[in-house]
Amino acid sequence: MTTSNAARFFDTSGCLNLSRPTNNTRIPSAKQHKPNVNRPGPIRGQAQIDLYNFDHIDFIDSQYVLTSPRSLEACARLNVKPTALLPKKLADISSEKVRYSTLVDVHDEMEIERLAKLQHCREEREKIIQEEELKRPLSTKIVDPKPSYVNDRSTNRKNPIKPKFHPSSASVRNRSNSITSEKPSRSDTHFHRPLRPTSGIRPTVTTLNVKPSIIQWPSSDSQDELRTSSSAGFLDDVRRMDESLQRLGTSSSKKNERYIDGLENVKQIIEQHVTQITSDNDLENLPLDKNQYELLLSHYEHELKIQKARENARRTEKEKEAERYDSLMHDFLDQTMAEERRQNELRRKLEKLHHSRQLYETLQAKNHELQMADVQKRRSELLNEIKRKDRRTQHFVKDKQETTNLSRTLAKSSQDTREYIREINENFDQKARKAELASSILVTKPKINVDRRFLQPSLRT
């Protein structure tokens, strides 16, 4: 698959997480106040991201939510996008128009729905693994899941770990060496007890294909065959059943109950077989077989006690976990109520502030309207004053024009009068001179040649 095809596959299947950054920026986890979930061990170094480790802090910078084919197949069968399995923070769905308590309720419902989807996907993944195991040929060798690491206090014991006890090999050694039958003590039984994987042990990646869900207990017909079989074959069958019980493990309460039932079943089969051998009066192999069966019985009795003690401890731990969860939920509810009270107080203050701000804005708007009305009034008054001044100016200009025209008319008339008077005065002066001249002539009576052209103007007048 090329890079483009892979990107298209993850994008269309809903596995591409666009909310996760592609750089080295870390995003804090949104899962708060969530009960602890038992996950199978650390996951550093694993290449696949499945439904059990997709929300781990190591994969918070991953570009994809899931990379495991089985997990993707389970999500595809249930039509669930892997991005829908990621937890969401309360801040992602926050809104100013919705109350905080409503948001908390919606977030809780979304979280419950997400956990339900995750549980369904995990169950579908287990079904896919069972189908794959059933499709395998019967000749395929089943490998016992061995722990990659041990997260238990039992590893710090002072006594070294002894090899596993195999009843069939012990039977062969006892028969070849002709060892006398002697019932072992309880301490020897505990010393040779086979190791069981604890609840803190997780199988490696290579042994994950071996699932305890496909282990089937023998039916009633096979149990009858076990009761009627020989000693060596019976011990081999018991050993195989013991290995099946080891593969079953005690990872959960249901599997632990199946494990205890299997131990009781094997113990019952061994007791019935011992009773049958005793009734058959096999004197040659009776002491040796009886010793072996008593050893097996003591082993399984001790194993039953251990498993019942583990079951009681697990039940007690669950009760303590439930009490812790209840206390955490109580604290969470108290914190939620306190937060809601704080939010209500803050909301009340905000509403009061909003009301005062609205009142202030209303007063400001009224003041602005009054100011605008005053401005408009002043503008109208100024406009009327300007118009009045314009009319007065026009009147003054008109009066000035009329005065100017009148003065011009008077000046012209006065000028005409002066011209007329001057002409009259000139005529009077001429007459006076003529009179003087005539008088002078009459007194002396000289005979003067009078020029008729000189006298002509006066004669005309």
C-alpha cells in the first residue's frame, strides 16, 4: 500500500485524527475523574495502536487513532469511527448560551456512550480473534503465552524458581528407578507447584494470538475415557489439561471462575481414577500410582486454595476499588456542585453587570438624543439668523443703489442748472460791456466806425 493509498484509507475509515498535531506538541488528556481501567502492561515500543492503548500518553502525538488491523476491522463492523472513541474535553463543547450543568450532563452522556462503543468494539475484536483461531488448522502448534515481564511482588522471593513439574515425566522416572511410594509433604507440593501467570503479567506480541477463549473443557465422553485409560496416558491427559488451565490464566473474574471450575473438575477426575485403580486391585502399580495421584491431588488442592484466595483478594480489591470510585465520584460531585455554584455566582454578577451596562447605554443614548436635538435647534436658529442677515444685506444694497441713483440724478440736474446759470451770466456780462461801450460813445460822441459784425450778437439778443 502506497503512502497516498494509506492516507486515503485512514482518512475514509475515520482513523485519521485531525485534532492530533503532526509536530511534537503535546495535548493534555481530556479524561478526568474517570475510574482506573486495568490495561495489560506498558506499551512502549509497540508499533500497533489498538483499542486497549490508543488513549495512552505515548500515542498522544500519533497522526492516527488506530493502526491495529483487528481493531480497525472491529470498528468497521460496528460502523464506528475510531475518532469517535477519543475522549472529549468539556471545553470542546462549551457554549455561552448553555448552562454549565447542562454541559456537564451532556458531557457525561457522551462519555458513557463513548465507553459503550469502546466496549462493543473490544468485544467485536475478541470475536475476530476467535474466528481467526478457529480458522487455523488443527495441526498448528499452540504456544503457551509466556510473560514478557512480571509486575508482581512474587518475583522478589528469596527462593529461586524451580522448573515446572510434569506428572508424566515424574511417573517415568519413578518407574525406572523403582522408588518406593511415599506421600510428599505439603511443603514439597508447594515447592513443585507450576508457576501461574499473575494478573499483572502481559504476554508478548508473538504470543498474543493464543487466546484462552478457544480452550474447551473435555465433555462427559472424554472424561469417561480418561477414567478408563491407563496410568501413563491418564497422566499425559492431566498434564495437557493443566497446560490448558495455565493458558487460561486469571486475567479476569470470569476466566478465574472457569479456571477454578477446571481445577475442581480435574481434581474430581483424579479422585475417581484413584478409586477405580484401588477397586481394580492392581497390586504392582498401585503404590506408585497412588503416590502420584495423591501428589496430583495435593497439588490441585493447593492450587484451588491459592486461586480461591486470589479470587477473594480480587473481590476485596474490587470492593475497595468501588469504594474508592464512589468516594471519587462523591468528591467529583462536590467539586461539580461547587463549580456550579461558582458559575451561578459568576453568571449572576455578569447579568448584573450586563443590566447596569444596558442602563448606562440607555442613559447615554437619551443624552445623545438630547444633545443632537440641541444641536439641530442651534443649527436652525443659526440658519434663520443667516437668512435674516441676508435679507437685511439685500435691503441695504437696494437702498444704497437707490441712493446712488438719486444722487446721480441730483448731480446731473445741478450740473445742468450750473450750465444754464453760467450761460445766463455770460450773456449779462456781454450786455454790460455793450452798455458801457454805448455810454462811453455817447459822452464823447466821437465818431467811431462801428463794426456791424461786433454789434451783431448784441442786436440779436
